[in-house]
Amino acid sequence: GHLTVRGVDAAGRHKDGLRRRAHLAELAGVNNIVIDSTDNYKGMLRNLAFTLWRYSGQMCTTTQAIFVPAGGIDTPDGKVPFDQVAADLAAATEKFLSDPAVATAVLGAIQSGDTLARIASASQWGEVVLASKKIDHPDFPQAEVRTPVLLKCDASNESAWMEERFGPIAFVVKVADTAAGIALSERVVNTHGALTVGLYTTQQSVIDAMTAATWRSKVALSINLTGGVFVNQSAAYSDYHGTGGNPAANASYADSAFVANRFRVVQRRYHV
């Protein structure tokens, strides 16, 4: 590099970032959420719908995989089966994006032709629960706006979901039970990296187990978000964006190490 360049901060897709000479890099990975149970099912669905499709999933913090037990999840209205969770999330998405003005504002435009191609071929990775469609933007007629693709698959189909699928593509992944989902989340973070992990549960023991897993894999955890705060939001100096402890990033924006490592100590001495 040029002698005047003392350091480089990089952000982007995981594969892109690995090709750069980055001093401090924040990339992406396979961000995920484990759903065990919830005391606010509709609030959870609304929160997830916004989280998944904000800016068409083109955020390094956006959730890609949602782990749901094969036996379903507990809610105040009883057990909701796996397939129903996927269908209800699709319905919440359709409701959220039913107003074209809201949809274009939330989704934004697809930035890359590669992402458009990925959306078009997404059905190869699982059963389509919600298909994508093109939306015309009233103010920007040339903008490529697409509604999201929601897929469901079994956890064993790792070649489908256990890889970054950049864009408005998400998977509802069937796991044996909550413990299996937590273990899988930890393995994914350790091997592929993640900037965000989420959990929905009404059980303190599950919170404790997930907390321990995220400590070991060194990833930020958000628990039971059902209101106006979302797992893919991070504010510098109050939240920590990345940890530097898993393959998604080698730094945390902005802890003391992120700042301190930019400075050097130079001494001066003379004889008196």
C-alpha cells in the first residue's frame, strides 16, 4: 500500500472483505435467531419482519437463519407448530409491506446485480414460504426493488442456509429442539462468524444457556425484542458493533481497543 496509508477500516460482505488488506475489518457471516417461546407472539413477528427486510437485508447485521424447534414454540395461546411459525412470519411480512409507499421506504433498492440473481435462484435452497416480486418505485422508476424471499428447510441442509446469502433472503430452519438450536447457533458463529444473534424465550434457563453460548462464541446477543428496538441496530459508543472474537470481524466498533490501536507511543530523551 501507499506509504501515507497508515491503516484501513473495511466493511462489507465476508468474501469481499477477505480479499482486502484490511487493518480493522467488519464483515458479516450467518447472523441467526433461536426461537424457544414468547409471551408476545404478534410483537415478535412484527419485530422480525422489520429486522429481516429493512434495507432489503443488505446490512451486515441482518438475521439470515431463524432456528425453530420441530415441535413448535410455546406462546400464550398454546403451541405454534414449526410450519405455522414460518407461515405467520410470511403473513406478517406481507402485511408490513402491503402499502407500496411503506415497502419502498423500508426495502430500498437492490444494489447489485449479483443480489438480484441470488433472489431469483433462492428457491434452490429450500421450500419457498414467501416468494419475491418486483415493486415499482414511484420516484425512482429505474430502481430495482424486490420484496423478500422466505424459505424453510431442515437444519441438516447446511449447504443451503449455513452460508451468507446477502440480500432479502432468510431461512426458517427446523432444529430438533431448543438445545439443538443453541448448539447450532454457537457452531455457526464459531465457524462462519456473526455480528448479531437473537433469542426469544420465556425461560430463564434458556436465556442462561444462550448467554453462555454467545460468551463462548463471542457474539452480541439480543433477547426478546418485540418493540421498536431491532437486533440489527447498533449505535457506536452505546452498543458494540461486532466483537472481534469470531470470524465476522477482527474489531469491535467502538471499544477502547478500536481507538487505542490507532495511536503509538514515541519517546524522546537527552542527556542532562
